[in-house]
Amino acid sequence: MISRISCVSRPIAARAVFSPSQRCFHGSPVSQDTVGEKVRELGHKVNMKVGQGLASAIDKGEQVTNATKERLDTAESGAEEGKEFVEEKAGDQWLNGTTKALNLAAYRRYSIKVDYESKYAGRIQQLASELIQWQLRDMISYRKGVSVGKLKEEAKLHQQEEARRRREEREAALAAQKQQQEPSVDDPASPNMNAGTRKDSSPVKPLTSILNTSRVLSTPHTPEQIGQLWNAYHMSRSGGTGRGFLCASIPLDLYKKMSTVAEKYPTFIVPIRRPKDSTITPVEGESDSAYEFYLLQWDFHEAPRAPSADDDPFVKPSSSESPNPRISTILFTPLEEYKLRATFATPYLVLTNYTDLASTHGLVLLRGEVTPRSGASGNYMLSQEDAQQLSMAIQKFYLWGNGEGEEERLLRTFHERPGEFKWEDLIRAADWRI
């Protein structure tokens, strides 16, 4: 703007100094116009260039300003986005951390249980120890001055008394049950009584319910013939296989020897060989067999009356003493079963010695019954071979000779000196196969 003003002022100044009346030279109007036009054109060009330069500078300044503003806006937008991103991430991390903390607290609250047994184990052991010491002191003060032999004798008497009490309870329960099932003789409407029904309190199944003794005695039969009939009957059981039954005929003198020993030593244990698991690596020096121990127990019942060929079931039996020895039963149950259930243990095998024909034929009939498995037809608690081994153990340990054999010594030691009894000796003495 300054250059343009100066350019315009120069002709005016020239005109003021050189007026028409004072100029020395007269110029033509064309030349004057040409010079003025050139001066104006020159000024105009100068002004245009200056203006274009200023305008270009202004435009560039505006472009730079706009670019800078756009960069600032972009930077601000990026900063805002970065801020939002950081805040979002921070919020997620805070939320995740809080959630994890809550989950951990809930887990600890509901999963961690207090083990009171471990917590108070020391106190429980202390109380148990104090109770045992108190009981021992009481027992010692009560039994002070009593010898060990006297204590063993009292314990043995207590066991015998307990066995007698259990036997009487069992016999009474079976007698009451059988009495309820029997029809009354005084009732005229009732059917005739079965000839095999016993009138005593014995829990044993009567022989007359198995063998027709009246018919056997109506014709002469030798003990050998009766034994053959007895064996043939039991072999015909279980579809002709005899499965689940044992039978034998024992001379009376041998039965008396065994029963005499059994009355003195009514219980014993018998081992049965079992094969070891083939998956277990055998130990050098050990046998390839294992053993399962069975507990046997003798029980004696009332002696049966002597049968006759014309035995009338309606005739009251004689009150005189029977000439026959007492009937006996032998129960076998696994030792582990007895440890778990004691008197409620299930007998796996029951042997019954019938002495009904002892006075007439000098014969005792042995019948063995293996307990069947519940709900399984034709399956039994013992195999036929194991049942035979257990029955043979009776003869091996209770049929004494002169009382000096290894079996007699083991049975006597088992009852009289249990601390000296060794099961290894028992296995060596009872290790047999059928």
C-alpha cells in the first residue's frame, strides 16, 4: 500500500511543479498519456505483484494455520480416544480384579471346611488316654491280688456261660416257632400230625422228616444197608448231583470219641487252601498258596428217643431217659465273618449227627447242608470240595488216638495255652487235598 501511494503522488507532485504555464517544453497529449499510462501500469504491476505476494503469503499462512489446526484437532481427538481407551481398559481391569476377588472370597467361604477332627485331635487323644488309664486303674484296684491263671479260668467260664446262654435262646426261639407251625392234637378239625414232628425243644430237623425210620425198622436192615440208603438219598438231591449236601455213616464208638473231645474243646479254626492272585509278584521263599480260616463250633442237643417199627405219633413219648447219645451240630463260618458279626455270623456249612439209630444199629448218620446264596438258584456259599475238607477236619482234629498226635496237641494248645498257639503249625497239620 505504501508503494502504491508513492507512485500515485509522484505525478501529482510533478504536475504541481510543472504547470502548463511554466513548462518549457510542450509535449503532445499522446506522449503525455503514454508516460502516465506506463507509470500507472508500472505501479499497477508493482502493486499487483506485491498484492499477489501478500495474498499468496496470506493464503499460505491460512493453509499453514488450517493444517496446524487440523493437526491439533487430530491430536486432541487421538488424545480423547486414548483417554477413553485407557479409562475403558482401567475400568475392565478394575472390574476383573473385583470379580476375581469376590469369586475367591466366595470360594474360600463355601469350599474351605474346618476339619474339627484334626483341630481337636490332640484333645480327643488326651481324653481317650485319661479314660483308658482310669479304667485300667479301676480294673487293677478291683482285681488286685488275682493271679493270671485265675483270670484266664474266669474268662473261659464266662465264654462257656455265654455260649450256653446263646444256645438256649436259639433253641427256645426255634421251639416257639415250630410250636406255632404245628397243628394241635386236641383239635378234632386239625389234620393228623406228621410222624416226623419232634416233641422236644431241639432246633434240629428230625431224622423222621428225612428217613422213614418205621419202614426201615419194619424189616431187618444192617448198618451197611442203612448207610447205603442214606447216601443214595442225598446223592439224588439237587437234580441228581447231590450239590449242597454231604452225608456219611459213623460207627457209634467213633462218634462217642469225637463227642467226648468236642464237649471239652467245642471250638477250633480250620484253614482252607486258596490260590494266590497271579498278578502279584511272588516273594522268594513263600508258598504259592493262601489260606482262608474257618471257625467251627460244636453244639449238643437233647438225645432222641429210640424209634420203633410201630411208632405211633399220637402216643406220648416215654419220660424215661433215652438210650441214645445226644444229637450234635457243627457250624462252620469264615473267621472274618465271625469277627464282623460275632453271634450273628452266617454259617456256611452245618453238619448234623443224628443218633436216632445209635441204640438199635450202633450207627450215627451225618448230614451236611451248605447254605445257599440268597437270590441265586443253585449257587452256594461253599464249593463242594471246600465243604468236604471242612467235614474231614472234624475227623482229623477230634478223632484222637492216644492223645499224643500233632492234631491233638494243636487243639489242646488252642484252648489251654492260646499264647503258644501258632497258625504255621496248624497249616502244616491241616494242609491236605481231597
